[in-house]
Amino acid sequence: MPSQSQHKYEYEIDIKGDSTGARIVRLIGKNMRVLELGAGPGSITKHLKNIGNCSVVAIENDSKAIQKLSAYCEKIYNVDLNDVNWFRALENEEKFDVVLAADVLEHLYDPWAVLNAMNSLLKHNGSIIVSLPHIGHNAVIACILAGDFEYRDWGLLDRTHIRFFAMKNIQGLFDSAGLRINEAQFVVTRPELTEFANQWRKLPEQLRIALSLNKYGMVYQVVIKTVPQNDLKNGIDLMSLTIDAQKTSGLDKIKSFFNSYLPNPLREILRMLVHKLRK
């Protein structure tokens, strides 16, 4: 969460870490011509320029964000992506190696149309990179079960989100745009480490155990790299992917496994044992 002196979407990135921003910078690589939609104050942009030596053209209509963003961009177009003709501002631009929308499409009335327009701005061998928050995270489900769907200034329930995507809907978004998913990465965050940790902890333990069976319950964001679709059979199906086992500790994996098979009295013994081992 940004401090009061920062823009709300300004944050630091450990380029070697597992955050969404770090993953995006690594996916884009070096020496690329990039169009970044909704670049904000340049949290990702500055790494594309300073580390990746990329040439970045940005679209942003927040005047405060543009002041910070301008240091990292070749050019900035002050355009509203909710305007159906937004892409016409780029008619005189050369095509791009990469078109990036990092946590942007969920803020738009028609993300399907914007994704289609992004496709038209690519070079023949170019790619689109998108990150989206995952509404199917267990922390959001906890909020719904608690009857407290609380919008905030940032995160999964950012008050400016217009569209919400579960895993199947994310797949459909790209399928409908004729884009084949070449690479997909899950940003995994345990519910107790999210902005809705309190709502999660208030759930009865049996309910939290049941939700641990939610296959994508710890997926906070999805990062996707796509190309124009030539062969449907060769694309990645998000629903067939598994979660990175390294993001779940050994004790948690043991607990999850036995919770699925043990009767309730033995589950309680296991819970106490895990609790002691963690101390």
C-alpha cells in the first residue's frame, strides 16, 4: 500500500521477486518497443527503461501520474481508454513489440474491445502482456460470506474496478479476442496476508478448511503473455494449470492433504499439532 506522499498506484518493485510488476518486467525483456496502457506514475515503466533499455510510449489520463511518468517515456498520450476511439491517437505510431496492460482492463467498461484494439497495434511477431486481479481469491470469498464486500483504494476490491474476472472469465477474455495464451503465471498470496486478512480470520475454522479445497483460492493476480492466435490447440488453458507448490509451506501442504481425508476428530488433533510446530 502506498504512503500518503505517493500516488495511489506508485509502488516499489524488487525485480528479482515474485510480484506482478517484477514478473511483467522479466516477461517483456530488453530493448523492446513497448506501448503501456494505463501506465500510472511509472512504477513498472521506470524498470522497463532503466533495466530493460526499452522505449516506452504510454497512455495515461491522470495528470498527477503523468508528472511522474514523463521521466520514463518517449511519449505520453493523454487518452481515456473508455473512449471507443482511444487507439486512433496512435495512428501515426510505428507498431509495437509489446503492448502492456498491467492491472488496467478491470477498470474499463469494455475490456474486450480494448483488448481487440491492443492486438491491432502489435508488430507481426509482437505480444500482449496483461495482468488481472482474480476475483475468485479466498479472501474475496470470505468477504462475501461475511456479508462485507468492502471496496478499498487499492487491491482486489479497488473501488474503481468495473469488471471482475474469475479464472474461466480470464480465459474467455483472451479467447474472444483471438489471442493465444503462450505463458501464464499466478501471483499467489495466502488469504491471511491480503488486505482482507481480518475477514478471513473471522470465518469459522471448518469453513476456512473447506475453502482450502478451492483450486485457485490463493491466486491473487494472473499475468498472461499472448500472441495473435494461429492455432487454438497450442494455447495454454488456464483451468488446466496448477499452483506453484513452492508458494505453500510444507506444513500447509500436510494440513491440506489430511483435511481432505481425515474425520473431524483427527482433523482437530492435526490442527493442534501444526499449531505447536509453527511456534
